Amino acid sequence: MSSPRPPYLHTPIRILLVAFTILGAIYAILTPLFEISDELWHYPMVKTLADGNGLPVQNPASPGPWRQEGSQPPLYYALMALVTFWIDTDDMEQVRWVNPHADNGIITADRNNNILIHTEREQWPWQGTVLAVRLIRLLSVLLGAGTVYFTYRLALELLPEQRGLASASAALVAFTPMFVFISASVNNDNLAIFCSAGGLWVLARWLRNPPPPAKIGWAHVWLGLLLGAGALSKQSALGLFPLAGAVLLYSYFRSNGSSLRFTFYALLLCFGLATLLSFWWYLRNYQLYGDWLGWNAFLDTVGRRPQPASLWQLWGERVGFVQAYWGLFGGVSVALPNWVYTTLNFGMAFALVGLLVGFARFVLFRIRPNPPILLIRFLLLWALPLAWLTLILIGLLRWTSLTWASQGRLIFPAISAISVLAVVGLAQLARALRLPHFTFHFSFVTLLFILSATIPFTVIAPHYAPPPQLTSEQAAAIPNRIEADFGGELTLLGYKLETESVAPGESVRLTLYWQSQIQMDRNWSIFVHLVDDAGIIFAQRDRYPGQGALATTRLTPGQTWADAYVIPIPAVAYAPVNARIEVGLYDVLDGARLPLSDGATALTLSPIQLHARAGAFPNPVRQNFGNLIELAGYEMDERALQPGETLHLTLYWRALRPIPDNYAVFTHVRGEGETLWAGQDAWPQKGNAPTALWQVGQIITDTYELTLKPDTPPGQHNVEVGLYGAESLQRLRLLNTEGYPTDADFIFLSKIRVVEP
């Protein structure tokens, strides 16, 4: 007679692990190369180690192909280099063909989010870099499966004998679409998440059943290895160190017969192993950069916020953060429908309510009948996932306050804790409503499974598919046929303009119909410019053909396609004006344009009217500075000027509330970088209307004279406006439409055009 199968080998978890591995493999195969968050830079770290080049020394002025990832702890990269060093990856730069116009990290209405131009190199059979990346992706899926398994074991420690809830907790991890997506990528997060989930399970096990007194064994070794491996994978795992120390001290002091000597040995073994494994990396950071964590080199490479973000500002970034937890694919630029995020957010809100209900029921009905020692153990067990989630959140808040990283996927080291808490909360809510306890979490997990199983086929793959060849019927039905010949290489067959009048803040929707004439030797970019009657380009869209998916050197003669454009009009655009749409092609490498058959370098398609938005002032912009002062509108007397001439700029201010200080206004004409070609700083109305005297709702009309320097170069230049404290010199920051601070402390108005005398 066979013995019963241990709970950690129960059939549901085995089925779940198989299902996750298959699902992860689908993501790994169907997602085009380097179209997963930062994979473009993670893989070069693997390659440089696999090629025997050692660890890079970060130089923000000249970052390598790994960019900021060269500042990341290297264990994941080293392990993946060990399994791929035998592959010839000299073709990396050919495979890694970067789209020069990619809208990376931006959700757009007309795609162009592909980070790379993809070729047949990525197709089966895999070779070179493609083989290496696919292999690493599949191995990373196994790390994700390990996280799913550790979540199951963690739930069994917190919920003994509750195999159904443990399976649901693991399933919640396994079917979170963004977790599957990241698990199927070249990303050091995968090892850090695995180590964090494993370490959390070990700590929960020790809280529930401490090691025998005066005994040190393999459990301490494994914990030390998990701590060290986590610290050598990503710095977010460092939070396990204080948590592990607290659990070890509690576990040993709780055990009868334990001594300080054995407690010391246990701590020494765990933390000694962890330090031996990882400390060298942090010492190297200090020696190279004067910074134990290497944050300075990382931030100087990836980019810092102009000033640290406040908690209020980070709360204003919560929408994107939550989207990137559930599923924001590609370079965090391929979104799910809004109803998906809303539904999943409601599910987590219900879980939070359920946790509060469950805690209230525990306080009311279970505290008195139980011995104090059992209550303490119970509370400490459930404090563990909460403490880990809190530590991860604190670290993430600190990090995102310094750089633009408000992405929910960065909280995945705590996904096992989040999922267990969510499942328990949903079960508690069902019980409180006298429903079967599995009602909510079963429905939630089922929805996630359906989403994660369909997303590769319905969201990811279609987003990167190039436009199809036009059928003969579609080609015959092209509107506004013009047959414009660009250098005998490309023909613009026609176009469709959906609107002939727009306002600032709206978008122009345009479809261009193209045909390739010959095999081309240049990769031409298409530009669509909206040009007003002052000759100023107030909106534009530059990208490769096929919504960014096609390169002209790879087009076949006679190939036709439709190219849809959605061109946003800046909210500050000057209106009303008469404008026109211009289309052309250029080579991004040298700026050379492909001329039309008549020698022109751009084709004018159609006139378009930019009408003013409704408002009491010219060019109403309603820009909120510090929740104190609003720029309600502006006016310019001239927008095409010669060097030495003066731009008269009129600003319309509104006081939003009593203003305690006096603020000066700065107005600049700015060129490339920080170059100033004109400027005037003054108190409003040249000192006659100090802001401290403004009444709430009062409108101040404020005029500035910006005289261009004689050597101002021809071309378009920005006009910027802002306010700063007359004594503190600190600028007022802009708030978004919801009232949350942004990183900006000035606003660009309409551009001006400087013409040669």
C-alpha cells in the first residue's frame, strides 16, 4: 500500500505548474525579440559575460548596449551566460535592429511601439542571438514556475490543510498576465522574484514550526543561499535580510532549551553564507562609484527626475503603476482594454474588504477562546507577508521618487505575499456574504486564466504584425488618389483625412496609401507635419512605414499598404490658424530627404483648420502652477521673426487661492538644450501686480517683451513660461488635470520661427 502523497506534491499544484510552464513558453515564443520590458538591455549583459568580457564599468557618458543594466547585480546574467556561452551570438547587432522612432513606454493610438524592426531571423529554426534569447526566456519561465510553487508552499504554511486556498494563491500568481510576460523574458527580476518567494516560504515555515532547539542544519544553509542569491540578483531582495534576522531571533528564543550560542551560530551561518555570496558586488560598487548600491551610476545612465517626487506625485502616477502590475506589454506601451484593469482592480478591492472583514471577525470571535501563545503565533505568521510587502513598497517608493519607474511589475518580489492575501480576502468576503467560500477567488482566477491564455494571440502578436498587402479591391477604392512619386522609389497612392477642422488637444486622423517601386538601399522614415500659416510645425509624426513595423530596404517592388496616423495636437497650440498637412520621407542617419519627381522635398496634402478652444481668453491653456496660479491663456503679436526683433507675449493669469508669497515670471525663447535666445524675468505687470496681492479668481493681464539675440539661428524655437519665488528662487511645479504634481516646472507655449533677414 502506497503512502499518501505529501500536500506539496498534490495533483492541483502539479497541474498548475505544467499549465504555467506551457503558458510561459507560449509568451516566450510569440513575443518578438526584445519587445519585453528592458530585454533590449538585459540580454547584452548576458552576452558580454558569455563572451568572457567580464563585468562592465558603468560610464553614463558612453553607456554600452546594456545601458543601466550594467549597474544591476550580476548573478542572473552570469547563470544565463553559463548556459548560452557556446552559442555564436556575433549577429546580435543585426538581430537587435532598433526602431529609431519607437514610442517606447508611451501608449499610442497608432502603434509604433515596436522597439525593434523584426526580420525572418527570428523565425524557426533559431540560430545565434535568437537561439540564445529564446533559450534564456524558456529557462526564465522555469524560475517563474518556481515562484508559483513557493507561493503554494507559503500559503500552506499560513493556511494549514487549506489546499484549495493554497492552489488558488499559486494560480493567482501563475495567471497574472504581466507576471507570465516578465517570466518569459530575459530579465534579472525573474531570479530575484524566485529567491524572494523561496525565502518568504522558509521564514513562514520557521515561524510556524521553528527548527529544533540547538540544531543547525540544511534549512539554515538554504536560507543563506536564498538570501545571498537574491541580493546578487536585484537590490529589492535586500529587504529579506532584516526580515530573516527577526524571524531567526524569534524562532530561537521561542524554542525551549535554545541558547544564545546556537542562535549566534544560526545567524552566522545564514548571513555568513549570504554575505560571502553577495558582499563582493556591493564592495565593488563602493570602490568604483563611491556608492554601495551603485545607484549613482544607474541613475546617471537611466536618467533622474528633475527633483525627487513626493508621495502625492507618485499617487498621481498610480494608474500606470497598476496597469503595469496586471499587464502593460512591450516596453510598457501595449495596453489592455480599460475594462480589464477596472475589473481586476475591483477584484483586489473586494479582497482588501474581505481581509478587513476577516480581521474584524477574528478580533471579535477568536481572540478570547485561544491561548495567547497561539494568537501571537497566528498574528506573526500573517504579519510576515504584510511586512515583506511593506518593505518592498518602501524601497520602490524611494526608487521611483528618484527616477521614472512607476511600474507595478517592480513589486513582483512580493507577488506571492500579495496573492495569498488576496485569495484569503476574497474567501473571507464570500463567507461574510454566506456564499460558498470559493465563489470570488475561483471567479477571479478563472478570469485571469482566460486573459493570460488569450493575450498572446489577441493583444501581443497583432500589435507587432506588419500591415497586410492591399487587395486589388482595396487599392481601387483608395480615396483622394494622387499618385505622388517620391524619387522613383515610393509612390503615395492617395490618402484619407477624417476631419478638416480640429482644436488644440484633439487629434488628426490620417491614412496614407503607399506602394514600393524598387528594391531600396536606404531606410526612409515618413514624416507627417501639420504646418500653420506662419510656417510653424505645430504637430508632427515621424516613423518608419507600416506604423513603425516596416523598413523600406525590406520592401518588395509593388508592395502596397495602408498606414494609419493619429497625430495629437498640443493643447498649447496657437489658434485659430489656417494650416496644411505635409508629407515626406527622409533618412534618419543623415537627414537627407527623398525628393518628389518635381524636386520638392515635401508634398502638401490638404488644408486643415485649427480652431480655437472655447474660453474667455485667447489660446486657453489652463495650466496649474503649484495649485496657486493658473495660466489661463496667452497671446503673441508675431510668431515669425528675424534676429534682433521683439516678440510681444501676453499672459493671462488667474489666482486659484490666496498666494502667500511673491512670485516672479520667467519667459524664455529657448533653442536646443538650455540655450536661451531671448528672455525676460519680472514680477507681473513689471512689478505693479505682485502675486501676494492677487485676489482669488482675479485675472491679471501680463505682457513681456522678448528681444531675440542678433545671432539667433534660423529655425523653430520654443517659448517657455514659468514662475519662481522671488526670495527662494524655487520654481512652482505644474500640476496635471487631476491636481497631482508633475516633474515639470515650466510650460512650453507655441513655437516661434526665426527667419533669415
